[in-house]
Amino acid sequence: MWQNGLFPRLDVPANATAEQVATKAFEMSRREAMLRILETRKVRIPDSLPDQFTAVLVESQGERKIVLVQYVSEAVGWWSRVYEVKDTL
């Protein structure tokens, strides 16, 4: 997974919940505030250092997205990325 490059600086504290971080990341990337948290889980992504992330499944305007978050450091803050969920039916 590619983690390098720019990502939004999220104005949330280090002790924020994954749901709070995902909400802020989603708002900044999509400019939508209305979302529903469906599920949160810890995930391991091999070949990433560190390889522990939190994946938050959200729904907004009938579409599902996965918001992947990871706290990096006090200087950097939270890394986040919003991914589309493809329908597999």
C-alpha cells in the first residue's frame, strides 16, 4: 500500500477515537458532514511500516467508503486515506 505523498492534516488530538479521525478525514476529503459509521476494526497491511491501521466503514448518501487511519507521531499527526467500496454483487 502506498503511504507516501501528501495527506490532509487533521485537527484531531492523538487520543481521538478512530471514528472521530475517520469523520474528520471524510469531511476534509469529500466536504460532506453527514455520514454513518457502520463498522470499525484493526487491520494489518503487510509491507507497511508500521503495519497496524484502523479501518472504518462509513456510509454517506447511500455510498459506502472505507477510511483507513493511523496515528503517526505528534509532529505529523494522523495519516488517513478514503477508499471507494466496490459492489461485488
